[in-house]
Amino acid sequence: MSYDIILAVDYHDENTVIRQFDERRKVESTCTVPSSAAALLQVVQEARKQRWRGGQVVWIQESTSGWLACKRFCKTR
């Protein structure tokens, strides 16, 4: 069975608040990171390390305008 890491993202001009849920461990955490490409990509890289057995990193964006900004930073690699 695979387990996902779910990121619920609330983007703001200066800082982005991210709630992360780990399906395998059933643990939720919250962090605030600068709204920069480096910081957001680091969050995704860390989430990828935590997923388990083929799980995915799922990005849920709070708003459309926030998604436009994040999309510029976090292109699929």
C-alpha cells in the first residue's frame, strides 16, 4: 500500500503557510516558509523523502491567485 504526503498551501507575498499530512503516520504539521522558489522547492523535496512505497506528494492550493505564483516556482520536474 502506498501513502501520500498532502501539502495544503496558503501562499502570501512574504510567507507561505503549509499544512502537511502524512498518510502513513497519520501526522499533521504546519510550517511557515518564505514565499520563494528555493523555500517552496525545499518543502516539496522534503515531502518526497517522506512519502512511502510509491506514494505521491499532493499539493492543494488555497486560492487560484496563490497557485499562479506557486506554479512559477514549482514546475514539475
